[in-house]
Amino acid sequence: MDPRETAEMLKAWALEAGFDRAGVAGLAPSEHGEALLRWLARGDHAGMDWFSKRIEARLEPAKVWPGTQSALCVALQYAPLLDEEGDEIPEPAGDLWPYVARYARGLDYHDVMQDRLTRLEERIAAAFPGLVSRRYVDTGPILERELGARAGLGAVGKNTMLLHPEGGSWFLLGELFLSLELAPDVPLADLCGSCTRCLEACPTGALPAPYRLDSNRCISYWTIEHRGAFPPEIEKHLDGWVFGCDICQEVCPWNAAPRGAAHPELELPPGRAELDLAGLLRLGREEYVERFRGSPMKRAKLEGLQRNAAAARAHSRR
């Protein structure tokens, strides 16, 4: 088949598999390799040492999985804040869930995305015998946002998030690396212009310059990836957040009225919604396992969540 016709067919299949948008990226070397190396050299990755591993593959995506030629990139909206009737879904109340990043309130997005990608991959493999393919959802040495930008799924914003004119930045990314020649999509133009609201809103100064994230000052890094006690100068500036942070997204004009399908799997389940900070601090191991089964918040472990909850109660400015 013609590479463009094949690409259009696979993108249509991606939408039928339950994704909100899809695009194709080529596997040419990264155009931002020097910026990544400077980011690492400054130590902006904080304690996330895995970013410094397999650098060659990160900079040359064709080396990520042998035999692949193209990446079919997909996006799944996780917070359109509209229900199936188009009515606005109210933000959760209380002192806990408003301070949990929206992507983390429901089921683990890795599982949700992988299920859809698996079905899509099986359909493509049935149509193209001998296909070489590999699925990625926030895994492997993949510069997901750069591939997503190449595929036309969004333009990188000044807060380093991918922005789409309809979906804002409230979407998750996944990729299928394929041994198919597919016509790539056209990247979107810059969407930020002169706006600097995200930089100005960050309470810890984790966005010291446009398109630069300093993880050493990022609330998401400290509440999710960091293990052990908080340094005192960090703890008092977490702004009440318990898992992740959405501040730089909340102030973005493109997120004022995002559009996309409602995905119930990513919404806060009733059995978890009743939990508050005090309840989280009292949670025992067995109840934690039951309450947070299938939740991406398990990334921080019970000790991390309770550390975060204690800091939120002691230093919250909201």
C-alpha cells in the first residue's frame, strides 16, 4: 500500500481502538539532542538517573527497536471535565483529591493505554504478516513528547507539556513502533506565543525559562519520584499537593475548555473518593493495597503518600 494511505488507515484504526487522536512520526534522529544533553549536564533530571541511560537510543529512535521504520503515536484525553452528555464534571471536594494530579485519580494509565495499544497492534499484525512492532507507554528510552510533536499531536509548550488546540495538555501519549513505511504527519506550529502564565504560576520556580523544567524544584518530582524525607526547604513549598501537580496546566489558556471523549477508567472511583488526608495518614498496609489497587499513585508507595499527606497538612497554603 501507499505509505500515506497506510498511515491514514492505521490512524483510523487507532481512533476505533479508543484513542482520541493519532499521528505518525518518522524515526529520524532527535532535533533536540543538544538540549537534552544540556538538561542532563545541569542535573535538571534530579534523582531520575534512568534519563541518562541509553542516551544513544533516546537521540536516535530508529535504534530503539531493530527493524522498525515509523511510530504510530496516539493520544488519550484524561481530563476533558465533560461527561458523556457534554456537561461539566465538577472537581472533587475535600483536602486530598483536588491536590492529586488529574491523570492519577483513576486506573493506572499504563494499563488503560496498553490494553488499547495491544488491540490495535494485533489488528495491524493481522493485516501485515511479518510485522515487527513494539508498544510503549511512558516506557523505554523514548522521547515521547518529541515523537508526539512530530506526529502532529501537539506542540511543545513553555511548560514542556505537549499542547493541542482542542485537547489542551490533558492527554496521555503512547506509541507503536512499526516496521512499516508510513507517511509522517505535519507538526503543529507554536501555540504559546508570548504567553508565560505557566512560568509565572509555578510556586517553586521549576520552570526557570521557557521550555526548561528543573526537576530539582518540581512538585511532581518530589511527591512521586523522591524517596525518603523531604529537605526542609522543599517540604514547605509543596503547596498542598499530595501526588503530582497540575498548576502549570491549570493556568494554560489552551486548557480552558478542552474537548475529548469521557473515559470512565481514568475518573476517580467512588471507593477512593471518600478518602481524605486524615484517612490517608491512618491507612494501614492492607487497606492501602485494597484502596489503591490498579492506581498509578502506588508509584509513590504508602510511605511516600503518607509523607506527602503529612507535609500537606503542615504546610498547605490553600
